[in-house]
Amino acid sequence: EAQVTQNPRYLITVTGKKLTVTCSQNMNHEYMSWYRQDPGLGLRQIYYSMNVEVTDKGDVPEGYKVSRKEKRNFPLILESPSPNQTSLYFCASSWGGQETQYFGPGTRLLVL
Amino acid sequence: QKEVEQDPGPLSVPEGAIVSLNCTYSNSAFQYFMWYRQYSRKGPELLMYTYSSGNKEDGRFTAQVDKSSKYISLFIRDSQPSDSATYLCAMNDDYKLSFGAGTTVTVRA
């Protein structure tokens, strides 16, 4: 089954404790992206990757890191999480056209 | 000012009614215009996308783009309770995507 998976789905952590949210797709997609969704603000793009070893900032990259060492994986790293990073995070992928993105199920993060 | 503006609603309509959703945008470099549907506690799923000004139909859904006015719309005909969801408009400038805040729609049986 073609899908985008994210882990963990739910995470509660404390300020400053490094964490990684994994994202994996099995569709051989070139393009992958991370978003955060907050009430009233909609989805905002954090980082995106056009292919292996090629990444770029979205609209809200501060406090986040990404890497793309394999085509199927695109982890999101929070080196020192803060409460304002409490949000619902989505990973998405597509073949290359951003108009047909497939989204993962989301990761709900709470930073205390 | 946000690049993409979307009325958050909520919008409540009776079953069978036409649902009308719209977004305005300010960036004339936007190329593709998409509509996503998001059910509660789920990831967004793509409904339709268009590239040029005009209408595009897919079953009960019609997407409309007016680039001269920087305005896009989504119409849902013969709405069903299963259409109750949040609808997000999105548009891209090369590899960067911008989303509207989403409109929550409830279709009453």
C-alpha cells in the first residue's frame, strides 16, 4: 500500500530535550516536505527536499533541522524544543510536482 | 498580511445544498492551485488541482481559478454528510507551498 508514515504519532516532551520525528514514504517520491498545523494559521511549511541531499527552508524553519540521506526518509529534528513548537506536524511527499502531495497521518507534539 | 487568505467559517449547510468555498491570494507567482480535504485527526488529502484560469470539474466538485482577480473557489454539489470536513486551499511558488487556514464545513443530514 502506497503511504507516508510518521513516528511517533504522539509525543510529550520537555523543553530542551532533543527529539526526532521520522517520516518515510514507499512511493519512490523525489519531493518531501514538513509542515506544522496550528489553529487559525493553517499549514505552514517548515522545510522541503527536492531530492537526496537537497533541502531548503520553508516559511517557518527556525528551531528545526532536516536531513535527506535516503530517498524514502526525511526526519525532522528539534535540537532544543520549546513550548512554541507544540503543534501538529505533517510530512508529505510527491513525485516532483508539488500539486499532488500525499500526506502522512500527523504527529501531535506537546512541549512542556 | 498572509499570502493566502481563507475564511475559516464554520459553514453549516443542509444535505443536498451547494457548498461554496474560496480563497484569495497576493503572490502572482503562484502556479498550481490545490484543494485539500482534511477529516478530523487525519492528514489532508488532495481533492483537485488546477493550473490555469477557468473551471475544472471532478464529479460533484468544481474548482475555479481567476488569476486576474487572484481568487480561487471550490464548489461541492449535492453535498453529503460525508463531505463534513475542513477544506484547505493551497498554492505553490516553485517548490514552496502556501496554505489557507482552512474552512470547516458541516453538512446536516
